[in-house]
Amino acid sequence: METWKRVAQVGDISPDTNTLRVMLDGEGVCLYDLQGEICATQDRCPHGNASLADGYLEDGTIECPLHQGVFDIRSGKPKCPPVTTDLRRYEVKVDGDVIYLKAEAA
């Protein structure tokens, strides 16, 4: 059985950063607004323990604010050193303005 949990509204995502940190089952998750496509990954950078919601978003990538490692948001794959570990991604469903995440990581 699929379990979807309401975590935010699209309007909650900052128009300045296009990111939002939310919680899902006790874990930090970063939501991204990629020109109307909502994506979600783990919030903590696996390299430096920094919040990716504080990172720099550009062209479908997020740059960690601590060590400037860059990840592809859609795939979770690292794009350049010093990051080498994939980000955990989450399935997203948007119904109207409400954002839901699947309770298990994708």
C-alpha cells in the first residue's frame, strides 16, 4: 500500500531560493521548485552535513553551501568533487497546491 504524506504547499517554497526544508518521518527533506516541477531529496549533504535547502540552485542542480559539491536533483547523482555519494530521492505528488511525499525513499 502506498503511503503519501502531506508535507507543504507549493507556495511555501521560497521564490528566492526555490527550496524548502521539510520533515518526513523524522528525516529532513529538501523540496525544489524546478520551474514548476517539484522534486525532493534528502536535505543533508552526505559529504559535509550541510542543509541543501541553504544551497545554490541552478539548472536542475543544487550546490552544497559548505564545500560546493554539486548534485543533479532529478537523479541524485554527484556532478563534481568533493561529493561522491548519491542523494536519496523521494517520490513527489502534487495535488492542486499541496505537496505529498511517498513515505519510503525512491
